[in-house]
Amino acid sequence: MKKFILFGIGVVLFILYSCHQPTNLVDPKSNNYIGEEVIDADGDGVGNYYDVDEISLESPNDGSELNTTTPELTVYKFDENTVNKYHIQISTDKNNFADHIVFEKDSYDSHQCIVPANTLIWATNYYWRAKAYDDTKWSDNWSEIKSFFIVVDSLNTISPQNGNTIIDTTPLIDWDDINGASGYRIQINDTSDYTGTMVVDDDSLTNSSFQVSSVLSDNEIYYWRIKWKNSNGVWGDWADTWSFTIDIDLVNPTYLSPQNGNTIIDTTPLIDWDDINGASGYRIQINDTNDYTGTLVVDDDSLTNSSFQVSSVLSDNETYYWRIKWKNSDGVWGEWANSWSFNLDITSPNYTSPENEQCISDTTPILKWEVLENTNGYWVQVNTKEDFSGSMIVDDNSLAITETEISTILSYDTTYYWRVKRKNHDGVWSDWGEIWNFTVNEYVVGDTGPAGGIIFYDENIDGNDDFSWRYLEAAPEDQGSAIEWGGKYTLISFTNPSIGKGLSNTQEIIAKLGSGTYAAKVCDNLNINGYEDWFLPSKDELYLLYDNLYNNDIGNLQSKLYWSSTEISDYAAESLDFSDGHWWYNEAKDDANYVRAIRSF
């Protein structure tokens, strides 16, 4: 009975243990390994965690491409207490493995092995296998054989780049250093299968570059390839073939100045273009026809710098064409680059004051014009006729600055014409500039009038000669800001809106309304500097005041309503809103507005 109970307990414990133990545990190499595997691959009754006959290769995977000659090889990791030695072999021949072994590590105490440097070479297939030892025996057989291929490291910063077109006829062939290489061999050929002309075949290189010494042909494709050997003198396979094309015309000069089609004033210009890397010299031609069959002004092939200073004075009002070619360090000339052109036109300056057709009151005005570069003097003429056939007031070609004061006192009511030309540093004069004119009057708009007011109208400017007077002068300040027009419900009649009618309007209003303090009477009573002929402006005269003075910020006029002397009805009169130039047509005569008196003379 006691034995039966013990047997039953044992069965229960076995069942519990079996339930607790997994039947397919995680890889024992991982951090999550929690026990032994019970897989028996070869059916010998021993799980593969202990059975050296079940050895397998972990990494690299079969057929891997590696970019290192010192790869890490990893075999299956057995129980460290049972299996403690490994044997790894690498060969270059899968079918005749033992005769072509290049690396062997016997009785190695780790399941991982890093292949030493200078053992493997680039661009080569390798095969590897392994055994393990469990203190009683080595694996009965080698593991399966796996392969890996040592690929070439990418050739960074290589030149010439594959398929590139270059201008150098003796180029430097350059590639990255190969780790572990003791020498290089280079071939350059004019056919991609290397059956053509072998331009270079050199296996004596110790550096990762090759300077071509014989001049290669222009407009030709060349193919090149590299192989290298390790420290044991073992050559690898040829790397991929790359190609380059020689074309000296690939790089044309970038022209800088004069810009294509530009008009310039310099008759001995500097022709400038960008430096060309690898150029040993330049040739320039300048011609007066675009096919270069005309006058060859310049033809110079001795240039070593990327610019040319024209020394002979070129003609004004002429178009010139120029082009560049260059040669490389081997003395091979390229073709002509594109042709550019420039126009020579020594422009005359733009004038600044007096403005064209301006009326001035200064009888000795200063004429001014803009500053222009490359100028060595100015010539000014002032005449009383537009064709300069009249009286020549000024004729001066010795000016060094951009203004001149007329010393002769000019006459009033006379129009004068003026023009300027200039010369460049080569002493070549431009054509005359455009003709401007100004008119000298005793007064112009904005001037102070004889009564101390402000001139705001000259009838001669409008071509009028209808009045016994010429100028309208406004009082220097407002006569009030809250003055009635007066006479509400009284019809004045004959208050004309036209220019020249303000005085008669004022007289009509006063005759009707008599004495009092209203707009017309305030103006009539005004005395400024002894002048007593002031009146309230008509509608059109008031607008001239607004347009010529207020809009030019002259006369301290306000953005308010101003009375005119023009009546609308017995109830209303015309008033102008100076804030926006808008007329108030129904402004009651007893409204209070601003007043500004004027006079004529």
C-alpha cells in the first residue's frame, strides 16, 4: 500500500513537471532562454542542445553579400557545460573544400569567430563549415556548407564619375583606399570589353589613384577598371568597369560683362568672364559683325587671365560682338563659346531741375542733372529757341560737376531751352540729351505776391489774355472760420462762377446786403500791407485756390468748407469742401464756414 502511494505521488509530480517544461523553447543564445530544448533532429535520442552531431551554421546566411573582409562567423551555441570547442573552416571551393582552405580555426572555445584581417579578399566567393566537441568526441560530420561573397566597398569620391564627361585630357583616376589592399592594377581602354587600344595597363600601383600622363583624345569615350591584391599578393577580380568621355567643349566660359545685348558708355571696356578650372589660356575675338567676317577689332590668344581690357577706343553708336575659347593644361584648344554683343552709346544725363516746361521766377536759375559713372565732363547750352539758332545764353563745355548757375540775368515772360551732353574717360562726347525748357515769369504759383499773400494763378500759363490783370493772389491766412455768406432769402443775381468774376460778385453782394459781418464784406474790408482790393473768390477761383495751394500744402488752408461768391438761390450759395474737393450745392447762406480773400493784379 505504501509503495502504491509513493508511485502515485511520483506520477503526479512528473505530470506537473511536464506541464511546466516547454517542448520547444526559445533560442538558448537569447536573453529569454529558460531551459533546454528537447528537439532531436537526428533521432539518436539526444536533444540538439547537447548533440554535437546536430551542429548548424547561424550567420552569415547562405549566399550573403558582405562588405567586410573580417566577417564574424556564428555557429549554433550548444550547452556550454557539455560542448566547449568548435572547429571552423573557410574555403574558396565548395566541391573541393579541403584543398582550397584559406582559414581554419581548430579547438576554438567560442561559437563565434571573427576572421582575421588580410585573410579574405574582396570580390570573392567563400564557403564555410563547422564541427563541435563535447569532451568525448567531435561531430561525426561537418555541418552543412554555406557561402558568402565579399563585395567591394562602394568607391566613394571616385573620379571621373561613371559616365561623366570631362575636359581634362590627362585626368587623375581616383578611388577610395581598399582596406587590406597592398597594390592595385588599372586598365584604360577605348572599348568596353578591353579588346581595343589599351591606353593604360599598370599593375605597379601602391596608391589608390593614377595620373594619366599621355594626352587622351578629345571627343572620345574611355573605359577603366581596377583590381587589387591583399598582403599575400593574391589578386582579386576586376571591379566594375566605369567610363568617361573627353569633351573640352563641355565647359564654356560664363560671360560676366558686358552683359549680352547691354548698352554701355565705356569705349575701352573690360571684357570679363568666369575662370575655367583647368584652363591654361584663353583667346578672345571682338568684331563688328556677328559672323566675325567684319572688322576684327581684337584677336588675342595669349591671355592667361579671364578678362581682357580693350585698349583701342571703340566707336560710339556701334554694336560689337565678342567670343571666347580656351585651352586646357595640355594645350588643347576647345571650340568658340557662344557670341555675345554690346552696344556703345554714351548716353546723355537725365535732367532734374528746373522741371521741363516749368515756370520759374528766378532770373539766374541753377540747372541740374543726374550724376553718371565714367564721366569726365559736361557741356551745357541754353538758348532762346528750341533749335538753338537763337541767342545762346550759355555754351559751356568745361563743366566738371552736374549743375551750373546761369550768370546772365534772364528776361521775364521768356521761354528758354537747354540741353546737356557728357564725355567719357576716353574723351568721347555723347550726343546731346533731350531738350527741356522753362519760362521765367515775375511770379509763379507759390511765390509771395506784392501784398504779402500767395500767388495761386497765372493766366498766361493757361494761354489766356482775357483780363486786365495777370495774377491771382490769396491772403496769407484765413479771414475767419465761422462766417455766414449772408442775406438768406435775399436773391443777389449776377453772381458768376467763372474765373475773373469774384470781384464783381463781391461788389454785387455788398450792393445788395450793405454793411454787416458776412463773407463778401469781410473780404472787402481787408487791408494787408496797404492793399485793400481783396474780394471773395468766385466758384472757379475758389477751386484754383484749392487745387494749386491746398493740394500742394501751400497757404495753411484747412480741410473745411470755404465760401465762394457764387450764389445758388436766395437760400444757398456755393461752398467747397477742401477735405475732398466736393461742392456743397445747398449750403444755407446763414451757415458758418471758412473764408479766404483773394485779389488780382
